[in-house]
Amino acid sequence: MPKVYRTHDYGHIPIQDIEDRNLCDFVQIANLTIRELCEKQNANLLICPPQLDAYKDNLADNCIFTIDEQNLQTGDLLGFIGKNESQLTIGTRFAKDSSEDYFLHYMLQKVFRINLLDLKHSTSGEKIFDFLVYMFPFYLKRALQQGLYKEYIHRDYNDANVRGTINIPQHIRHNIPFSGNVAYRVKEYAYDNNLTQLIRHTIEYIRSSNMASVLKIDADTEAYVSQICSATPSYRRGALSSVIVKNLKSIRHPYYTEYRALQKLCVSILQHKRLKYGIGDNRIYGLLFSGSWLWEEFLYKTVLNECGFLHPQNRSGKGGIYLFHKSNADIDFVMSRCKRYPDYFKENCILDAKYKHLDDNRIDRNDMHQIISYMHVEEAGIGGFIYPTSQDNVTVTKLGDLRGYGGSIYNIGVPIPKESGTFAMFVAAMKNVQQELKEKILALC
């Protein structure tokens, strides 16, 4: 069992509280960016969202944690990471203790569109499995929207319809004396392959768990699950180990790009005990979520979508605003270099999600310059930062009125309920917060 150290986002652990052997492992991870860790092909390290370069704030260039002479300091990443027998668990700063972390569960369920009112894991370690399974329908739908994955595979046949290379050893073994059949091997484009088998094994594994309901969260998920099952008639439960081994190397198909993240997720789900108890062979392992990405997606899917805001997608190039008029500029320059993606905007309002501590109203100068630029280009009269807070009510604080073209900027604090009681009670309290936030944003914008 690994030695587990627990902290929260934007937290720290004094170096003196970490044993020397564990500190040695952590030093090899500290001060490295996610990009650097991923470039080293740490197959047992799962990062969400997987396309970090496509999102704001240079997520790929964030460090998981840093170490100086006094402290191990974390940033906005959540989850756990480890090496050998040393593991660091990072929860949200709003958790009463590290055993449950209702807020992280709630955000994950809303972002990945899972609706569970009970946390059924028996130990804190089982949360890892919960988090992996939350993501499965989300990534399954994204992958299957590109079509059912197929690839060339070699298959052996023994019949009279020869359409490939004759397999002489197999023919001698099975067809002497000659009975009319010929043993042969053919290369064919098939849906029943190593990757779809991996997805099928993951489906069957989840079905046997206490989170089987995630496979029926909506009609699309049920349809895609059924499609995978129909496409894998050669599925055998006993082939699990060999299927995992054949999927340890990530696919590199130029079209089926969404399957890479699904493949890695499936391997992680099927190997979750290895993730939970450590690898033990000097490799880095873990599961990490970007707190800022989760917070941004959570706000849109629970409140801001209903308030009429648009949520541009940098990765797909959808939405966004242009800095120049298309009519009087180099159109290639404008289209390729001058499109920006605010977190949320509508007619007269630009909002920016921040997972930082903003109770003191100290806004980073780059964040302030960015939202002022967006307001100027869109001629918006309202701009604001939305952040989570430990206060009791939704707060709307006016930071000031802009000179020049005018406009007002606000700080909007969203209270995160205390973890007093069951998860169902926390969910009910969060729904009240969401309703209050919706009313105040509609009144503001």
C-alpha cells in the first residue's frame, strides 16, 4: 500500500511532514508541467480534459505541484498522482475532509451528465473508480460520434470460399484427408477488433459494478453501448488480460482521434486497482482533473446556459468573437489569428469563470485586461468574474465603472455548501445556490 498524503487545491504540505523516501518520489514529479509528463508517455497518468492545449490559461503548461525548501505547493489540479509507493491526493478546498469531497463529485456528475444522489463507495479509495466511470459515457459518445472504429485485422478461416493466403500448416492439421475445406488467412476491415473489444470489456465491467446505471443515463449512451455489443460477437470474458495488453499502445489513426482518450480511459477503468494501490515499477500513475476547466463547464451546464449565454469552444473553433471587422482587413489574418474565445457572452455581457481565490477582489492584471478587451470589442456594458467561495450567499460586488467607452465590472461569488450531512443534502443545497445565482445573473445582465 502506498503512503498517501492529502491536501487541497492551492494548498501546501510542509516538507518536514513528508518522509524522505516519499519526498524523493515527489521531487521527480514536482515542477514538471503536464505537457512534460505526457511527453514522457506515462500511460498510467490520465489527465482530463485530454486536449489541454485547446483550452484557456495554458493548462498544459501548469505544474501539478511545486516543491521548494519549505513546502509542497499545489495549484488548481484535482485528483491524485503517485510514483512507486508515494501518492498525493488533491481534493477541493471546500471539502470538510478528504474522505468524501462532495463538491468535486457534484461537479464531475454535472459536467459528465451523471445523476447520482448517493455515493456508494465503501472507502475513499473507491472514489478513483467512481471518477473514471463518470467519464465513460462522455468519452464513449464523443468517440462513437466519429463512427464505429474499424481497422485491418488478420483472421483465419477454414472453408471452401478461399479469399486469402493459404495457411498450409493449419490446412494439413485440419483438412487431411481433404474434405473440401481450405485453411487460409485474410486481412479484412473489421469492427470487431482490439479497441472495440476493450470498450466491450469496459462495458461489461461497469455492468457488474455498483455504478451500472451510468450505462443508461440517456438514449445516446444506451444506443452506443448496444452498438459496441453488437459489433463484438467474439467477446470472451477470459480474454481481458490479453485485450488490455494489446491496447497499452495508443492508437494513432488520423480520423478516429476521439478514440485515443476513450482507449486510455478504458484501460484505466479495467486497471483501477493498479491505479489505487500503485504501480511499483518507477512509473508515474494517477488521475487528474483541471479545476478551472471543471468549474467553467459546470457553470455553463448548470446555470449560464439557461441564462442565454453562449459558451465558445476553442478546441472545435465554434463560437468566439473577432477582434477586427472582416470587411476591411486581411481575411486570412483575421480568421486564423484574431478570433478570441470568452468563457461566456451574450448581447451586453461578458463573464469569465475563475477557480481562484477572489474574495479579496484582487484580480490578476492579465485577467482584467482580457475581459476589458472583450467588453470593448463586443460593446458590452457588463463584465464579471465568477468564482467559488466559502461565504454563505451569492455575492455580486461591483469592482468599478470603466473610463473611456464605459461599462461595469463585477465579482460574483458562488457559495459552496458545507458538507454537513449526506450527499443528497449537499445536492439539494447546491440546487438552491444555482437558482439564486441564476436570478442574480439575470438581474445583472
